[in-house]
Amino acid sequence: MLQTNRTKQRKKRHIALLLCICFVVVPLFAEIFIVIHADHACIGNGCHRCEQIHDALILLEKMGTVIVYAFVAIMGLRVILLPIKYIFIDIIFSNLIILKIRMNN
Ligand SMILES: [Zn+2]
């Protein structure tokens, strides 16, 4: 089945939106779980609810780390690639020959 370019872009947008929703909803549910089960009837050592709360805390910590690293990586790439892009556009694609400027001297 042949997909048009527009269909592919739409699919990419849907996947990106789904990922964004996951990055918002998963920590939110983890927080809600921790708040709801914070004052459970703990049986002490080996309590399954405490293990689940601990897992939720680890999930929150790791997702926070991933978000920070992704943000730093994206901003770093932008800082590196933006000057390179302008240099290439100015030097390579903006010379007199490409702009078709005639020098009469
Ligand atoms: Zn417990």
C-alpha cells in the first residue's frame, strides 16, 4: 500500500503526540498512586505496596532524568547546528553566481 507524504506526516504527528501524552500521563499516574497509597496498612519488611511505591519513585526519578537529558541534548544540537546552517546558507547558497548577480566591471 502506497502512503502519501501527508499520511506519513500525520502518522508521525500522532506518534509524537502519543509519546508526549505518555510523558505527561505516566508520571501523573505514578504520583497519584504514591499519594493514594502513602498511608497504607504496612506489614513491614516485604510489603508489596511499599515495593510498588518504591518502583513508582524510581520510575519518576528515571523519567525526570530522561526528560532533562533529552532537553539538554535537543538544546545542544540546536546550539551546534544553527550556526552551521547559517554559515552554509550564507557562504554556499548566497554567492554571486547562485544569486545570478552580474558584475559589469
Ligand atoms: Zn508497606
